[in-house]
Amino acid sequence: MTLDIKCKATHYFRFAMEYVPGSRSITDYAEDELLSREGRLELLLLVCNAVQYGHGRGVIHRDLKPSNILITAAGRPKVIDFGVALMSGSDEIEKTITLTGRFVGTLQWSSPEQCGDDPHDVDVRTDVYSLGVIMYQLMVGELPYSMKGIPLYRAPIVVRETKPIPPRSTDPTIPVDVEQILAKALSKERESRYESVAEFAMDIRRFLSNEPIHAKPPSKFRRLKLYARRNQLKFKAGIVVFLALILGVTGLVWGLVESEKRSKELQKLYVTAKSDRQIAERRAYTSTIGTVQAAIANNSWLMARHHLESTDRGYRGWEWNYLRGMVDHSVGVWPVGDRPNILVTSPNGESVAVAFEGVRVGIIDEKREVLRTIQMPERVNTLAFTGDGSLLVAGMSDGGIAIIDT
């Protein structure tokens, strides 16, 4: 509970606050209780809630520092000492500040604008800066910049112009996200800071929840890493599915490569086998030609013709035609259609009679023209011309005789 009292003589405001027995400053409490990094940030979030509550009612503290944030024995933070707090829109307080002309706040935790020429030039982002300094102390264990050996008149210049020491240069174990949150909260330009303590606290919550922070848009890899932390089961399942997919695709590609390789090997074997077969066939053809030549030398004309006809047409060349001419003594060759099984020549040699498949008789003259074709009632076993060649006698399988006029 706070009791406000206004002194009529000096026109200064004075107030009394509740006593907090056994309390410690937030930094001392964190060190004494050996709080983890996450535990310290959780504690700072409670402080942010309290400060944001005051901002919501128009109160800017302007002197936030560890000694003004007390932690009770039960671990509850108490924000105290609103002696230099500014009520937004309060002309009376602003006028008093102007009259005093004094510096407002504590240098080590003051914002750059508090160290400027205009004490009115403050807003809620001033408290954001001070909370950033406190967070820096909780994370690193020291202030963002040292004031040792610096004259008092130079101290405001350090606050306004000196950049904070990067936390990770002091402690490399500090997460990158924490360093980025601190960089945004401790920005020298108010426009680059968090717009409110609530926004500052929200980014801290995002870090604690392994979500992407707004201080600096994370890379795609960083977003994936944070998602993995938040959703470990889903991410692990996704990794399993991804690896299975990779293995499946790899197996498929390997199978296709092996199949292609095997196909090429089979193609090669086929070409080799085909080549070997052709070589063997060529040798067999050459050997047969040699056999034909030997048969001709021995006057074995039928054997020579038989071997010539048995050769592969694909290999027949001039040598085959030459040998074929040697073994073929026919005056002429002409097709007769069906397979002939009996052939007789007329006495004058001007025509021949042929029995085809035994049931049809044809008479063909020397010009290779078919003079007559007779369908016989029975199978013909024998044929013979009469002496003058005017008649053809056919003996049939049933014992009958047929006489045909030529």
C-alpha cells in the first residue's frame, strides 16, 4: 500500500510504501537461489507484468534497477520507489521536474533519452531500456558497459553513445535469441526498441517456449530448430518419415542404376553372343562350301546340291551361285505348283506329264506352258505315253486305268 503526502511548504510529493521483510534485490535473489537462466527470465516476466500494469494506468517508473525490485521470501517481486515516476499527461509533475532541473533516475540503468537535454523526453520505452539493463545483469552477471574510472560528467555520454558489450562475447553459452532480445531492448534509438514492456515480455515468453522471437526474424534453419524444440515428437516422427523417404528414394535410384547396369551387361552379352553365333554360322557355311567342292570333285552331284541347299541364305554369295551352277545340269527350271511325285517324258521329248500329289495330272510343253490339267478320281501310281505320244496312260491305286488324250 502506498500513501501519498504533499508538502504545502515545498510543493514536493512524498510517499510511504509497505515494508517487505526478508526481501532481496532481484539480482541478489537470483544469485543466492542459484536460479537457472530460464528461472531468471521467468522472474523477470513477473516484474514486467507489474511495470506494464503501471504503464496501463499512465505511470512511468523512470528508476527501475535491481535495488528497486525486491523479491519476497516467497519469491514474489515487489516494484518499489516510485519517487521519480512520471504520470503521463500530468502537467503538475512535469512542471515540478522542470523547476528542479535535476537528473531523474540512476545513471547505470537510465535510458539514453534520460541522459539527454530534455527530461520530458521519456515514455514507456524508457522503462523498457531499464528492464533490458536488468535482464543483461541477470544473464551476464554485470552491466552492459562499465562506469569505472569515468568522470561523472562523462557518464551520460557513455549511456547515450557507447554500445553494450555483446553478451555472448562474455558468456558464449548465452543463446543467440537472448542476445537479440537484449540488443533490441537496449537500442539507443527508442524507435528501434520494443514499443511496450508487454511486447518485451512477449518476446521473452517466445524464447522460453522455443518459438521464433520478434527481436530479429530468424532464419529458416532457426525456425526449423525452434519448431523441433516445441514439437519434439512430431519432429522426430517427421525425421523418421523423411529418412524412410530418403532411404526409399535411395533404394529406388540404386535399383534403377543397378537395373540399367544389368541391362547394359545383358546387352553386351547379347551382342557378344550374337557375334559368336555369327562367327560360328560363318564358319559352318565356309565348311559346307568346302564339303560341296569335295562332293563335286567326287562327282557326287546329289550330295553337293543337298549341302548347297542346306546353307543359310544370309551368307550365300558369289561362291554359292558359282557352285550352284556347277551342280545344276538342267536345261531349264520352272515352278510346277504342287509337289510332283511322278514325271514322264513324251517319246518326241516335246512334253512331259506330271502327277501332282497323286490325284492331279498335268501336261507341260517345252515352252513351260501347262497344256492340260486333269483331276483324277483315284491316286495315280504310274504314268506312260503311247509310242506316238498321242495318248497318256495312267494306272491308279484302285487297279483302274485312265487314258488321256494329249
